[in-house]
Amino acid sequence: MVLKRLVLSLLLLSVLMVVSDLSAKANAESGGETEPKTSPPPNSFQLFGVFDTYHLYLDNGFNTAKDNGSHVIKVEVTTIASSTVNQIGAKLYIEQWDGSNWNLVGSVINLSTTNTDEYVGSHSKTVTGGYYYRARTVHWIQHGVYEDGERTGGFVYVK
């Protein structure tokens, strides 16, 4: 009786392993899983930025990049002024890690609005799967003077 249960358990385990392996292969062939084409960027390349504490109007800026699926990266951008300004926005640079350097993907995207103290927007871009991406933003205001500050967000892996 014990031997029969052991044989049935081993047989069931073997069937499950074969089904699991076939499912994983089918998922990989259909584009479900993509192995990274480079090693991940070092952690020293994570979040950082430069904002002048003596700005009259530009207060802060942020960006967040995420994998939206189907090889699309979505970047959300926020630029904050201390009061209402004539123009406010950000220049968005989407960058891809090649294993040793960050390289611009496509062209710079200009995002802006007028007569407010905050800009909130987003941009989506189709990218090549298997790479790490990040957003770098130059947040700016124009209100009699021009002020800007830069933020580099964390990286995201796109399958």
C-alpha cells in the first residue's frame, strides 16, 4: 500500500514537472518571459538629482518609470513651483542601459503647461524588451526668469 502511494506520487510529480516545463517553454516562445540582454545597472545609478536651493520659483520635480506591459514604458512626471508661473514643465529623456552606459532612446520629449504652480503629465513609449530603462527629467519654469533642475529616476526592467 505504501509502495503504491509512493509510485503514484512520483508519477504525479513527474507529470506535473513535464507540464510545468512545457508551459514555461510555451510562455517564453510567445514572448511571456525575456531574459535580460545586459547585466543590471549598478545601484549607484539609482535615484539622484540636482535642484538649486536658491530658486525663486522652481520647488521640486519627480519622475517615475514603469513597465506597462507589451514593451511599453510609461513615465509619470511632476514639476512643482512655489507659486503660479507663466510656464512650467519638464524635458523627458528615456534612457536604455547597454551594460555599461545609459543611452537616449528616441528624442527628448517636451512636456509643459501654462499659468499654474504644478505640471503633472505622462508619456508612454514602445521600447525593446530585455533591457533596463530609466527616465531622466529636467524640470523647469519660466516666469521672468528661467530655472531648472534635474532628476534621474530608478531603473525598470522591460520584458
